[in-house]
Amino acid sequence: MSTATLATRALTAAKVTFRVMEYDYVAGQEKIGLHAAEAIGVDPARVLKTLMVEVDGKPACAVIPSDRSLSMKRVAQAFGGKSAAMMPPDKAERLTGFHTGGISPFGQKRRVPAAFEASALGAAEIVLNGGKRGLMVALAPGDALAVSGGAAHPLISD
């Protein structure tokens, strides 16, 4: 599998240290992030999933641990809006340039505001999608925030 994607190119261009982790993506999985965590042998709390949302009708990117769920109220607050909803998958694919199950916060076709779950950034290394199904990247949380232009906020349901 080629590891050159829009996401890995963005990380390389930003000159951050990252490593690639590949696994056999299985189509039809309900919990893709949990499947990825198990396949690569990493704690699901450190494997973050990228969710495309709309806040007051505007696109945004929310990144949370694969074993947690979004709080739409907290997402709206994080982006300074009143309401938030999940973006339809086809719209997310058009906006990001990635296929669902392979959406990364790095190298999106159209850059949108990003927020990362604050409690997930305490580890020395986090794992996120690398821009293709079955391809993950591991890097320091500070580098992930810098490359994505993201900020840390509480985003998950209690």
C-alpha cells in the first residue's frame, strides 16, 4: 500500500516527525476507529477519529478518541456556534478529498476549523487517520494541532 496521501504530504511539508502504521481495513465496520485501534494494537483512547461536522451550517472538523462519542453541544461551543450536527458522508468526502473511513485532519482539500478533544492530548503520541483507509499516522499531539491548525476543547459526551 502506498503511504503517500494528501495527509502524509501535509505532515512531511510541515517537517514534523511522524510514523506510518498500516492495517487491513475491513469495509462495513460500524466502529472504524475501534477496529483500527485493535488492528494496530494501540489503546483506543490514543487512536483518534476525525469527524466532519457542521456548526451553524458551516463545516468544521472534530477529532476525538475512537472509543468516545461527540457532544454536539460541546462541539457547537468549541466553534463558537449555537448548534452542531454531523456532516453527511458524501459532503464530507467532497469537502476533504478523502473517503469516509480515511478522513484525516491533515491535508484536507478545503481546510476548515479543527478542534481536538482536550483530554486526548496528554499522551506523548497520538494516532490519527493518514488519509486512506487502513493507513494511520502516529505523532506528537502538539504537532497534530500545529499542522491541522486545531485547538484543544472539550468535545466528548460525559
